[in-house]
Amino acid sequence: MNYCNLIPRIIIKNGKAFRKDDSTAYDAVELCEKFENDGADEVYIFEISSTDEEHETNIGIIKEIVAECDIQILLGGNVKRLEDVKKYLYAGAKMVILEDSKESNRELVNEASERFGADKVAVLFERKCSDEELCKAANFYFDEGATLFVVSDKLSDEAAKNFSEINIDLLLINDEITKEDIVKYCKVTNIYGFTSDAILSDTQEIMNIKQELKKDGVDVNVFESKMNYSEFKLNSDGLIPVVVQDYKTNEVLMLAYMNEEAFDNTIKTGRMTYYSRSRKELWIKGLTSGHYQYVKSLSIDCDNDTLLAKVKQIGAACHTGKRSCFYTELVKKEYDDTNPLMVFEDVFNVIKDRKVNPKEGSYTNYLFDKGIDKILKKVGEEATEIVIAAKNPDKEEIKYEISDFLYHVMVLMAEKEVSWEDITRELARR
């Protein structure tokens, strides 16, 4: 489904984030994480830099945002050539916004579209012009290969109607746009989304705004349960137990209970809400401690009597301050608990620790001490060993050589400060 997206915007300058008409310097990662947790669909980042050094610093911040947050980024600002488009996309931007006001950017639209795909290219149009000229420009950039047209002015009723006949999606960025405008525009044209400080200045209200827009017939990205609470099989107290897991690691964090009101509030707000059996009242997890749980998914078991919540946990889940409530071991039998999915991360953590805390006689520290050239030499040698081993019909040899190669690649990753998350994110994007 194509949703109407609510997209806050920020400026990144000198490695810090700023909001329009606000001189406060924010931590960009924390701000984007807040947008995500509050229910924003994407974030529009305008990157400002006057030197190559500032440009690289800002791109580094954007990479941090992508690594720490799930929210997608529309990124524009300092684009002069195709290489800048590439840098933005490789930093993790969903789409790069080129500016119609810059001649160099106008010429880049087609080239960037052909090189990276039309779904990666948007155009920001800020010229004051007639409705006819506006639609003509949108058609022109669609033909050039852009799939998103970003307009910085409110549309007349005629222009909104005309845009319904143009295949390009429309993002409106204007601080005077109200909820009523959103409802009106979404009824007549193909809207991608809105950026408006009039409705997005307080991002904590985004989920409430979405619920209001939904009531008015606007397709917005909110949680909708496929089952009603009345269809659940409840315990003797009229409650349903909820097993809570970290959405990335699958670590079991806690067990709690919901009544109907708690379930409905969880769906509405995107924050885990429970029913306290001891206090006989609703409680939003994290309301007093700040350790909120943001919903990523809710599932129900085969008997319809237990929920599984996968959440983004802020801080500790347990009231004791422990990450998980399940920290007391009762019995354990020795077994091989090697998790194939975690081996890379475990080995990589040891390698990173060796870099920070050298150990005498460590081969890993020997490589770090010798430097990048030695590490690269070993990576090359091990790659050659794989090729040779692959000619051998015995798979044991190639298993050994691939393991050796991957170890040296992880040393290289640690030296270059690249994580497995960076690698897997890049693979997932391809």
C-alpha cells in the first residue's frame, strides 16, 4: 500500500542537527531515533557543508543514523556531481534530492537515474510559477528519470487536480500545511507525503495525528491488528500474557499482561502498554523510567492465548536494572550453544577487544601492530588459498581456508572501523 508519509526535516551542519528556526544543536542520531520512535515515516535531511572535510564529517553522521535507526532518509544539500549522489546513497539514503535551482543538479537527474535507478532520484522545486509551469516541470523531471517531485509551496486546487494525471509522486514541504490540507490533497492527487512544522514540530503527536488522518480517510502507516481482543483466549483474570523479545537479537526481555484497553493503546500509540495485576491499573512501559518499548511486531500463538511482542527496548526491561528479567539461572546442562548467526559477531568482538586491550603473544595484535599493508597482504594471500583449495575435491580444506580468510577480513574490518551490521545492511539493500 502507498501511504501518505509524515516526514520531519532537519539540517545537518558541522556534524550537528538543527531544526528550522531553532538554533539549538542536537545530536543527529538521537533526534532521528526520536522521530522514528514517535512514529515518523521518514526524515528529510538537508546537509550543509562548505568544505570537503565538513562534507565527510556530515556523511559520517548520516552513516551513524543509518546504523542506529530504522527510519529511512531522504537526503539532499551538497550535491555538485554524480560522485556526491553516490556518496549519499552509499551512506544509506533511501533517495537523493537534487535541486532544480542548481543548473548542475538539473543536468544530473537523468545521469543519476540511469546509474542508480529512478527510485533513488528526487527533485526539489522551489521556483514561484504558475500551475501550468509547475506541472510542466514535474512532467519534465519524470521524463528525465525522477520518481519524486518535492514542492516547497502549497498547491492550488487546480494544480492538485492536475498532479493526479502525472505519474511522479509528490512531497510537499511547507510549514503552513495543516491536517485539513493533507486530507484535501490526498483526496485529489498522488501524494507521497508532507513536511510541515505546523503539524510536525512536536513529533510526539505524530501517532495521534495519524489516527485523526485515518479517521478522515487518509491512508497512513499505523498499526492495525488482524484480530480483535475479543477473539483472544484470555486467562481467568480476563488478561492475555505477552512474551517480549528484542526485535534484533531475539533476547527474551520480560513477561507481562494486557487487558483490552492496554492492547488497544499499544496498537494506537506504538508503545507497549500493559495491565498491572498488582496495582490494578494500566501502565505504559517506560513512562516513569524512560525505558520505553517501541512496537516492531505483535504475533499470537496457535492457541490464541499468548502474544509475542518484538520491540525496540530503550534501556533495561527489568525493574532491577537488568537488561532482561530472565537473568537467574536455575538449572543447566552442558551443551553446544554455538549460534551460527552469532559466531561472526562473537569473533569480531574478540578482535575489536584485542585492538583496544592488546594481549601479549596475540597474532591479532601482531597484525594490528604491523598495520594496514600487512593486513591487506594476508587477506590477499588467504583469498588465493581459497582458490587453490577449491580445486581440491575434499571440502574440509576449503572450509579451513574460508575460515582463515574471514578471520583476516574481520581484522581488516576492525582496522577500518566497519561492522557486520554495516555489511549486512549493504547486502540487504542490494
